[in-house]
Amino acid sequence: MASQFSKDFFSATIFWKTLLALGLFLYLILVPFLNTQNPSLFLIKWASPSSQPSIISPSNTRTNLSHISFGLMGSVKTWPHRRGYLESWWRPNKTRGYVYLDRPPTPDLLPWPQTAPPYRVVDNLSEIFRQTKPRFELMPRMVHGILELFREEHEDMRWIVMGDDDSIFFVDNIVDVLAEYDHTKYYYLGWHSESVISNYWFSFNQAFGGGGIVLSYPLAKALVRDMDGCLIRYAQSSSADLITMTCIADIGVNLTPHKGIHQVDLHGDFSGYLSAHPKVPLMTFHHFDAMDPIFPNMDRFESTRHLMKAADADQSRLLQQTICYHRQTNWSFSVAWGYSAQIYENIFPRSYLQMPIETFGPWAKGPKPPFYMFNTRPRSGNPCEAPHFFFLESVYKSVKGDEIVTSYIRARPRGLPACSSSGNHSADSISRIRVFSPAKKRLQIDRCECCDILRVDNVKAEVKFRECKIDEIIA
């Protein structure tokens, strides 16, 4: 019995040794061949872990400014008095894109400024419309700009942002907003007109291009592929933005609205709206050429550059409305960071102060209200309702570098008596409001910030921003 066991064991041992030797022989013979033909077949790698580079796919990196291309539609005629708008936000050697002109620039516009986007002359579309004539030649040209931008800027590009030569873009906020979207999906971002009648004339489902049309790479690629057919199908359309929307709808994509994109189909004094901006990052403005300067005693270009001082300090808080109360005087403070501050001689809930004061008028009036796509409150001569207005004077970092200090100076005397129903505490003597905010960028804005009144004296008030406490009520 023992002899039989030894014999079986010996036979099994020879079998496994032979099999192991054969496997080793085949491995040594085939290693050079397999290594050159298909290295991925190997399950064993003898190289040390440190010798293998860590490769991260570019698509897995967070979207940054280099992934976004800007296309600005302009003309030789408008360029001299609009270039300042583009130069206020353009970052040479950092931002990508072009301003598209209707014809080559005249000698007086050359040499082209290095502080502005480089220019391109738009394509001649006569061949496309050889048989079908467009209703307005300008409209297809503006839509075709998407193709012209994509043609030059498709390498390592995730998003296309189209606008006009009087569009103002807040590029840090644009980057942060777009970084939250999957750029490999089909996205068409934008926002409506502020005026009801404009949306009625064109569409409530389109992005208005002056405020900005944002397309993800896959959508831009699909739109470019169908561009000629799209322009011919909708040649009779009266609006470039409407053509863009209908062509995108044909691809199967609808508008993803974003309230931080502003067409600004408004006239007059825009301060009421800017002082009660929606609680979303500010991305764009349009039509700065068509409304009053946004700061007192400045022209439009000076106003734009002044706003950009705050934008350069902290775009994440720009125009974000923060509200707090000074109980001793029954005052409400409302701060639109980087732009304005208001004092009301009464206690008002946040829901009321969020409604813009109607300092402006609609782009065009319909036969009857509503005129706007948002709620407003009228100007008031009641001392308990009319605010004291203060506008941005300066912005700087604190000595320690942990805070940004913005100062707001009174625009003009209010010219009204004190509010008697809240105790006759007049704010007429306050000439300046200083606001201290954290120097850290604020990315999560699912909830507004809160603030505390640090001091109020006969001349100035000081306010400090902070994150709201978990159960804090702003009332």
C-alpha cells in the first residue's frame, strides 16, 4: 500500500515539474515577441511602480480657461467705440477666440491692438445661398460664426461661447460654472431676454446671443456638421438667435437656462436690477452701449473698468446680494458686492429686497403689463421705502490678506425726511459703507452669505460678511 502511494506521488511530482518547466520555457521564448507585438497581453510587468508614469486623461481634468473659446461678432463700423468693452475682460495670451468683422479693418484701425481679441473676417456665404436667398444677410453670417470659430479652435476645446462686440464676459465665473457640467454631453446654455415682448417676438426657448450662447463641444461639432443645411432650412428667419435655437432643436437639444447670462433688453438706469441680482454667478452682460452708465459720474467705459476692479478681486461674489439688519435703528442693509449698497430706514424681509427697484424701462413695451420676466417694485417717494444709495468707491485686500475690503460712497442725498414709523432714525449723515468679505473664493452658493453690522456712527457704517449659521434666519 505504501509502495503504491510513493509511486503515485512520484509520478504526480514529475508531471507538475515537467509542466512548470514547459511553461517557463514557453514564457522565455515568447516574451520578446509578445513584448514588441502587443505589450498589453502581459499580466506580469517586471518594471517597478515608480517607472510607470501616472497618465490622467485630459477629459478628467477640471475645465479651465484654456478649454473655452470665445467668438465675438462685430463690424468695422462699431469697433472703434466698442473695443473698450472687449478689452475690459479679454486676457491676452490666456483667453482664446476672435472678434469677427464684416470686412477687413481700415488702415486707421491698424495695427490691431494686442489688448483685444485677434480679428477674423467672416466667410463669404454667397455660395451657400446661390439658390435660396436669406431674408436678412446678417443673420446667417452671425450663426455661421460658430463654424468659423470651431474650425480654428477645436483642439483641446470643451466649450464655445458666442457673443457680440459689446458683450462683457466674467471669465472666472464662466469657467467655474462650466466646470460643473459634463462637457462630453450636449449642452446649449443661455438665458431669455429680460423683456417679455422680446421673448414673445422671437422665442421663450432660445438663448439671446448678445448675452451669450454657450455650446459644449459635441453640440458645436454636430451643429457645424449640419451648418449649411441648417442655414438653408431657416433662411427666412428674422433672427440669428432663433436660427441657432431651431438648428440645435433639430439635433435634439433644448436650452439649459442660466440666470447669470444677461441680454439686458432694458433701457435707462440699470442700477435697480444690478443691486438685486439673482443668486447665481454673474457670467455676462450685453447692451452696455444702450443704457445709462452703471456708476454715477462715469461714462460707460469708465463704469465698465470700475466694475472690473471688483471682478478682478473676487468674481464669485460680484453682485451677490447680502442682507442684514441694524436693530438699534431699525435699518435694513442690502449689499450687492462690488457694485452698490443700500440702507432702508425700515426692516424689510429678504423676499422683498430681492425684487429689483424699477429704475429701468423695457426694451420695447407691449400693450400692457407684465413688461419683465421677473418681479419688480416701483420707485417710491415714501421715506420708509426709498433706500439711501451707495456705489462702489474702492476695493482692496486687508493687510493680513484674509479679507477683501470694498467701500461704497453715497451717490446723492435722498432728499426725504426720516421714516417716522420705525423711530425717526435718519441715515442721511452716512456717507460711506465699508464691507469686509473673506478673501477666499465662494463656489457653493446654494445659500447666500449672512452679515453683521460691526459699527454705525454719524459718518459711516461697517459690515462684515460670513457664512450663515445652520439654523440662522435672515429676518
